[in-house]
Amino acid sequence: ARVETVARLRESALLLGETGTGKELVARALHARSGAEGAFVALNMGALDEGTAASELFGHVRGAFTGAHQGRVGAFEAARDGTLFLDEIGDVAPEVQKKLLRVLEDRRFSPVGSHQTQPLTCRVVAATHSALRAEVDAGQFRRDLFERLQALTVAVPPLRARREDVPRLFVHFLDDLSARHPELGPLWRGVDVEGAAKVPFDLVASLLRHAWPGNVRELRNFATATAAASLANRRFTAGELAAPRDPTRSDDRVVIPSQEALEAALAAAQGNVRVTAERLGCSRNQLYRWMEARGVDPARHRPTEGPGRR
């Protein structure tokens, strides 16, 4: 909802989030929903050398400096009428911060070595994993540039704060892998009545318990590793790759699983609440509270109502 709101405006925006949370995907979503006709251009500011940053950002004309045998289009011009994504803005050198501020304020820029200015027609979306406000207070980042960028802010939450998304993201990555490598599909595709992916439940429970310090990037890499191991074994299995619980993180806890995750867990246990709770690593009372919160009825997954199925 925040992305939809911010996308409708053309002002500069700032994305805040840990490494691996998908800030570039959010930036691309802002661009796609903005209706901009120009291109989406991404630039990693942390990888820029201070001496060449101006050329990368604004371009240069032929002969602007030694070795400039031909002109070059910079990122601002390449993103004309589109979106310029400046990743890791917190790592930018002070002199480059000054140049960026001037462009954002004047809405014009000049290629290096040129006296002619060009209008700024792209939207600037910056992102950082740093605590940028703290860096401002410490004098390490320009306050005026921060104020210029942070009017529209989107906080991208870490994966551990939205753990109910983990199973569906995992399946999404498997779907993506299967689209590119069709031989993977038969290894994990199930025949469940709702057409859901047949992923071993022990693995699902492990996914939910893990803190994912590397966020979505770590989950995507884990999905790739699991698929590779499965291809070698010719069956879908986590093997020794099951995501371990991280005991060093105080926030390593299981949040209320999504309705889909609970339904899948109960289906795997044929509606047996005791077995499902054991596999999830919670008490039966806790599982009942989760089911009540999500509107899940375990009876739907029981073949019979015989003894031992409560």
C-alpha cells in the first residue's frame, strides 16, 4: 500500500532496509506503478570511485579529461523521464553528496566538461542499509541531502518481521527455478487438491523457525541450493541443507504462520493436531490459538474422526 501511494508522486524517495530485503525490487515496483515512460536505471553508489562518480552520474563530453576520447551518457540522462535508483546512498563521499544535492535542488545538471545544462526529468529513488539519520547526527551524511530525500520514505522490513511470507516466497523461487530448468519441476511439484507445491513439511517448519539474517537474498540462495541437492538425489529433499535455528538472535522466534502454512501443516499430518504441533515446535495450545487466529479448522484435513486424530 505504501508503494502504491509513493508511486503516484514524482518526488524523490528513500528506501530504508537491511541488506538483502529487496530494496531494488521495491524501487522497480515504484517505477512500474508510476507510469513513467523512461527507463529504470540502477547505480550502486557504494561501488563508485569519488574521482569518476561525476562522470558516472552526469556523463562527460569528449576531451573533458585525460582519456576521455569520446563522450559518455551518465545515469541521470540514461534515466530521462524514468527512474534513477541510487543504491547504498549512505556510502557516498561528501563531495559527491554535495553534487547530488545541487542537482536535486536546481533540477538541472551538466555533463563533465560541458557548460550546457540539461533538465532533470527523472525521478530519484535512493536506498541504504545504513542508519542514515544517525549518520546525519554524526556529521557523516549531509543533513540537507537527507531532508531532500526522506520526504517520501518506504521502510522495507526484514524477512524475520514477516516470516509468514517465507513459505510462499520459497515456493516462488522454486517456481522461478523450474521455469528456467524444467527438469526440477517433477521433483517437488505435488498433486495436492489445491495445486500447492509439495514441499516436505519438516523443511517448511525449519524455514519458519530460521531468523534469515541475510533476508530474502539468503532465502533465494537456500532455495537454489535445495533444488540443486534435490536434482542430484532425483527427489525433493532438504537433506543437510535444512535452515538451522539461529540461537544467537534474540528475535529468532516463530510468528503466527499464515493460513496457507497452517493448512499445509495440518494436511501433511492428516489433521492430527498433536503431530502438527510437534513438527512446528509449539504446544498444542499454541497451535489451537494460531488456528483460531487464522480461521483454520483441523477437521477439514482428517480422513476420519477416529481416535488419535485430535
